[in-house]
Amino acid sequence: MTDGPDAGPPPGGEQAAGDGYADRYGQPGAGYPPQQPQGQPSWQQVAPEHVARMYQPGVIPLRPLKLGDIFGGAINTIRRNPEATIGLSVIVLGAFLLPSLLISLAVQNLVFQDEDVAFALGLVLPSLTASFATLILSGLILYVVSEAALGDKVGLGQTWRAVRGRILALIGVSFLTGIIVTVVFAVGIFLLVATIAVGEPVVVVIGVLAMVLSIVAAIWLAVRLLLTTAPIVLEGAGPIQAIKRSWRLSAGSQFWRLLGIWLLAQLIAAIMSGVVSTPLQAVFFLAAGTFTQDESLLLTFTVFSQHLTQFLVGLLVTPFTAGVTALLYLDQRIRREGLDIAMQQAASARTAARSRR
């Protein structure tokens, strides 16, 4: 299969890049549109008023996506289906952060007498818990976005049933990709520290260059592995196969496009996080300092504010960033594998079914 950005489907029904996984659009493997199954409605059965919707049945047009299509599609998914985006965020983040809050308060009061240790725990535990919750939530929202691209809304129960069997694979692929990127970055830190210990100026310069190269390599790997979660949820791939899929989809000149959109999405997410967390933290610390000077109560305020901040930030940021990732994945498959044809067929079948109701 050609790796160019606009490569079409492979000829002649050869095995496609999806390695045989059934995806959300009826394809036995990524790369070419399926034959219309027997008994499915044809284009002639679609009501004329629905035909115009075939090229944009949902939150994105079925063609190679522009930057505005990707960001707009992520936002429109949240706006059109708040139950399965914001609602899921409330449930998943609450399910993880509420026990984290109770554990933090209990440990603070019963175990640690060292306030510095308790303070560090109050900062670290909610961040770790929110990261795990975000991983699960991102997988759920990937499914929501894939359905929204075809114009369908899904509920909480349908989304959970579709994704729950893929959670272990999501954890596995996130662990693998995290290890890969972290090891590359850690090598640069080790070389920098080792050269500084030597003390020779020339050797230190080499260490600095090695550190810079490791940062560049870590970013490059992070982008090449950016799309690993989507094949887990939407193609039924395992962790290794998902890494291979992401590697194929991000090859060539598309790397730079993915990098630019990913960086811009992260910048927007950071701004959204700052808008929520900065005033909230300021209000909490001002209120705590005004009403009490007791260090134990101040620590309790800190623990509570950290958990509330993680909850509100995840509530707003995770649906957006997960939506952008899902649409980047769909865009790469449209550009490289002609997925838009299969999506149009799936949309036409669903629209025909609706028109008969």
C-alpha cells in the first residue's frame, strides 16, 4: 500500500493494513471499502432529502479533513451529544477521583505526621488518578466520535458495552507507548548528567546535544504513536497491532501535519486548563488563608482543591483532546485508505433504515 498522504485503496481486494480487524464501518480490514452486504438497502432506497447528508452525515464531512473540520468536529460532538461526552466524563472522573479524595484525606489524618509528605501526596495522587481515568474516558469518547461522524448519537450504556472489552488493551498500549517514549527521554537525561559529572567543557557540550536529540526523538516517537488508542477501540486491535497501525498511518509527510495539529490541540487544552485551574486554586487558597491558619485544615483545603481542579479540567479537556485524536485517526484513514467510501456506505445504510421508520 502506498504511504503517500492521498493514497487510495489497495487494488484487487488484497489484505489491507488493518491486519484483518473488523472496524466500526463494516470493513474486514482497513484499506478498501467492503462490498455491500446482501439485503442491505441501496442508494435508490434512500429518500432524496437524505442523500445530501451522505457527504456529511455527522460532525465531519466525509473527505480529507482540514484543521477546522477536526477541531469543529470535536466540539460539535460534545455539543450534540453531551450525555455521552460530558456525562461520561462526570461518571468516570467521579468514580476515580472520589475514592482518591477519601484515601488522601484518610492517609493524611491517620498515617502521615509529616506534613510535607502529606502535602506531596495531596498533589500527586489526584494527578495519577485523573491520568488513569482520562485513559479510560478517552477510549469511551473515541467510540462516541466514531458514531458521531456517521450522524448517530449513542448513550452511556451503548458506549460502555462497546468499549468495556477493550479497556485492558487500552491500558496495555498506553503502558507500552509510555515506556518507549520515557526510555528515550531518560537516555538523554542520563547522558547529560554523566557528562556534567566528567566536567570537561567539550564533554558537557556533547551531553547537552545528546539531551536535545533525545527530546526530539521522544517527540517524534510520541507523534508516531499518537493514534494507537483508536485501533484498539475501533478496529479491535491488540496493543502491538495498534502500535503498527499508528506507525503506518503517521508515516511520511503526514507526520508534520499530525505534529502541528497535536501541538495546537495541546496548547488549546493547556489554555482551557489554566482558565479553569488558576482562578479556582486562587479562590481556594485565598479562602483557606482568610478563614483559618491551622496547617491541618490548610492541607485539607489543598487536597480537596487539587481533586476538584482535576475533575473540572478533565471534564472540559478530555472530551476535546480525545475527539481530536479520534478525528485525526479517521482523517489519516480517509487519506491513506479511502475510508470515506466505506463511511458513506455505512451512512447510507443507516439513513435508509431511518427513512423507513
